[in-house]
Amino acid sequence: MLEQPSVWLAIIAFVAAIGPLVFFHELGHYGVARLFGVKAEAFSIGFGREIAGWTDKRGTRWKVGWLPLGGYVRFAGDMDAASRPAHGDGDPDHFQNRPVWQRFLIVLAGPVSNFLLAILIFAALFMTLGTLQSSNVVGEVVPDSAAARMDLRPGDEILSIEGQGTEQFSDVARIVSLRPDENVELVIKRDERQITLKGQLGAIEEEDRFGQKVRLGLLGVASAEARFDRAGPVTALGLATNQTVGLTRSIVDGLGQIITGKRSIRELGGPLKIAQISGQAWVLGLYSFIFLVALLSINLGFINLLPIPMLDGGHLALYTIEAARRRPLSEAAQERAFRGGLAFLLIFVLFVTLNDTVSIGLFDRLQRLIG
């Protein structure tokens, strides 16, 4: 099991990982807003009291807050960091008075920037350090495994699992690992014929490299071909895009399993867990830390697309309703939505923080210190 990082190392690694992601996220909002001529009054990394900052020639205050758990861009005409409109504002150049499609794109640009950043990080890793290229053709079937019971054979090409394409063996591993003991459907190619196989996956519980216990699905096959190569720019971008799409689908799968009760809600992590894993990735080396940053960037982009008021996805949902109705919801309805979204987020943050304290053994450490 990997040694737990010190508190200070975890904090430093957390800020080093989250800070750039928040910056790029907000830079996406800011860049598209500038494109449409919307003025930004403040660009903040972190919340709370300003600890450093400056004002540029356009009047935008660039600053760093003392609480590094997010950030925001406050546009001209916004009442607060959640981009709620100020009352009585009629300036056509202010954010809330721009056409709904422009507001939609400005808000969408933040999450999109996180996905694009992840693609660029993966592409850089694949070009410099290389990537494992593995065939989706079965090379070996483990006896008495789930694959053997499904009648998978060496030479079979696995085309899809549960409707998800499997161009490489890494896709097979990713999809299977999220489905311990589940019944699945595989589409394979055998002797130029497509065949559908069904069966129950196996399962195993093990510790990941960060010392976290995870339950993984098992199929019981090995790839017929695997090699480690450096990729050219075009190939690397394609592989990086596939990696980002695949990891995003894994997040969707995992969230869906938690919602349906197939996976425990205790698997959800919050700031403390992220800080712990950031410190552990830092200890493991530059590759592990950069890979984690890319993964966190995907998570940040995905979470912000959830249709929860106060998040980007909540704004996008409201703008979609506004476009369909040809008029925005009433101020009272929007206020209720924002209050409900804020309450949900506060409860969620409290839950995952308490969840983190149990997961990282904080209570046990405190008991040992007191004892």
C-alpha cells in the first residue's frame, strides 16, 4: 500500500492540480465572452478574500482567493459570481442582455475547455512517453473464467460490450472493470461472422496504486498483440480524443451505477479525497501526476455540465428553456432554482467531505493522536 502523503504535500499537490484546471475552465468562459464583446469585471481563481491580484487595462480584476476550491468570472451586469442578473440592468453589452445563444456558448466554453485540456495533456504524453497499443483480438482465454463460460475463443475480435465500441483492448478492460458480477452482452467477430455472446462477468476486490480498495469486473482474456509506441501528433490527438471520450463514458457509467444502487455512494469523493490522491500521484512521479490532472480535468468538465442550478449545466438548462419559450423564466422561478441548486451543492459537499474523512482514515488518525 502506498504511503500516505503529508498534509502539506497533499495541499500543495491539490493546489498544483486544481489551480490550472480552474484557470483553463474560467479562461474558456472569458475567451468566448471577449469574442462576443462582453466585459468581465472579475476573473478569480479561488473564493473568499483576495490574497493577490491586479486590474488590466480593460478594467478586469484578475485575482486569487484564499480558498482554492474553484473560481469564477463575473461579467458586467452580473449580480454575483453565479451570473444572476442585476435588477434594472438594461445595458446591451452586459452578459445577461446578450442573445441567449451567445450566453449559452459563453457558459458552455468552460466545460469544453476542460475536455480540450485533457485531450492536449494525453496527446503530449502519448507523443513524448508513448502509449500502449493493444489489439481487441483475443489472444488467450483463462480457463473457468467468464470469457470461457461465454465461449470466447482465441482469434475472436471483440467489437463491443454493452453497446460500447471496443477498438482496443484498453476499451475492453475499461468497460469490464466497471461491471463486477454483471450480466453483459458482447458482440464479436469470428470467421468473418458477427456473433452475440451473453454471460456474467467475474469480480475481484483489490487495492489500486493509491491504496484504495476497489471492486473490479473480470472477463478473463488477454490481447493477441500489445506494443508500447510513441505516437505522431495526428495519431496522438486521435488517441487522446478516444481516451477522453472513453474516460467520460466511464464517469457516466459509474454515476449511473451509483444512482441505480449497483455501486456504493461511498465511492464518491470530495476535496479531501482529491487532495490525498493528488499527493499520492505527486509521490509516484510526474507521469502519474500529469495523468491525474487530465483525469481531474475531465471530471471538472463533466460535473459542470450536470443540470444543477449554480453549475454551468444549470445555466445551460435555463437558457435552453428560455430559447424554447422565447422568454426567460420569471425572476422568482430562477431565484428558487438557484436557491435549490445551492442547497443541493452544500449538502453534497458536506456528504462527500464526511465520506472523505472516513475513506482516508481521518477519524482513526485523530483517535490515535488523542489516545
